[in-house]
Amino acid sequence: MSALIKSGMQKLERRIAFFTIMVIAVACLTAPVFAQSISPTLLTEENKQKIELAVWRYAIDTPLLVETIDWFRDLTRNSQESTAIAELSRLKFMIAQLEMDKNRRVQLFERCIAIADQALALNANDVRGLFWKAAAMGKMAEDSGIVNAFRMLRPMEKMLLKVVTLDEKYENAGAHRALGRMYHKLPGFPISFGSNQKALVHLKRAHELFPRDIITRAFYAEVLYDEGRKAEARRHADFVLATPIDEEDALEFAEYVDIALGVVKKTSGSDIKLGNY
């Protein structure tokens, strides 16, 4: 290599090093603004672990959840990363579930939807954004009265079907599970679009993908019972009741245990064995 070329390379290396140092220095002062410039993703393994811990313990450690939301909201400010923004929507969904006041709860779910919309504006196929927007709409429907509820159902169905197409395994086959529950609980034509047959398709698939998922097994048991398949229903209900439940999941899973108990009682079962209930 000639001396001239070598000299030029050395100057270029010094400029690159100086520029890198300046970027890092500025990033240390304004991390949320420049995070996208120095990292390919905000969802590093370390950050994902922090989020998962807060989500797992949301029902028994509200301060941790609030702290995680504040931290990740600052981290995603000015971000153009749809998946990261959608994760913030997920965290907001968790805090909304804990709110006891109905009006305040609706406001929190509306905020969850607004953040999901930000993610979807960046990427219309963001699975997280689609799923948590649909989930928040479902919760709002429970609090908004029958007219508003029916208005939300078709958009929810469309988003959940899109999640199934894009990534059917997301959130333990959560879209299949939600669709199964929706089709089972809604009245059929001409009032609405409920269908036990559609419910069975989605819940069967969710069970195939995640056979140990308690929520799926509870929902599946109930629709199987309603379809007259009592032995199968009882088998799934027994599984739910026999599964030990972590303290972190006890509040959320109580609903699904109640569903399983209902199926067992209706199938004339007296030998009820609960995991740790």
C-alpha cells in the first residue's frame, strides 16, 4: 500500500473514531432521542427480560409495573420502532386491568389503543400492535354497553384474524384463543356472528400449539360441553383444576379456574381436585 493511501486511510479512521465518540457523548445526554441511531432495536434481551418480569408480576407488584412503564415510555420516546412501541401498549394494557374505577379503566384502555395505533402507523402488520389493540378493545367492550360492544367486534375479529395469519403462536396462540372465545360467546346470525364451530376450530388449534395453556383449556372445555362433548370437556377442565398456579398468576387465572369448575359441576363431578386452590 502506498504511503499516500495509507495516510488517507489513517485520517479517515481518525474521523470515524471522532464521530463515533461524539455520537456516544450526545447519546449519553439524550438517550431516548438517539437510541434508534446507536441500536438496531430497543427490544434487547435485557430489556425484554425486564418487560416480561413486570408483565408476569403485574398483579402482585404494581410499583414494578409502573416503574417499567415509565422507563420504557422514556426509552421509546421519538422511536420509530413499531415493535417497541407496541410493547409499551402491552404494558399499558396490564396497568389498565388493575384499575377498579370503570371510567378510569376505559380511559386507560383507550390510551393502550392509542399507543398501539402509533405502532401500527409505522407498520400495519405489527403483530404486537394488532393483538394488544384488539385485546384493549375487547376489555373496553365489556365496560361500554352492548351497542358500543357490537360496534367494536368486527374490527377486533379482523385484527385477530390478521394476527393468526402473521404469527399464530404469538402470546401462546392468543389470537386463536380470543377468536374462539368471541365466537363461542357471541349470539349467532342474525343478531351477531357467533359460531361454536368456528370457536372449536380456533381453540383446537390453540390447544395443538400450546397443549398446557390453562386459558385455552378452560375455554375449550366450555365450548366442548356446550356442543355435547362432555367427556372431552371434562378432561380439559380436570387439567385446569389439577395444574398448580403461581402466585403471580393467581388473580388472572381465577376466572379460568371458575370456568373449569363450572364444567366439572355440570358433568356431575364430585371428585374435584384443585392444583393449589
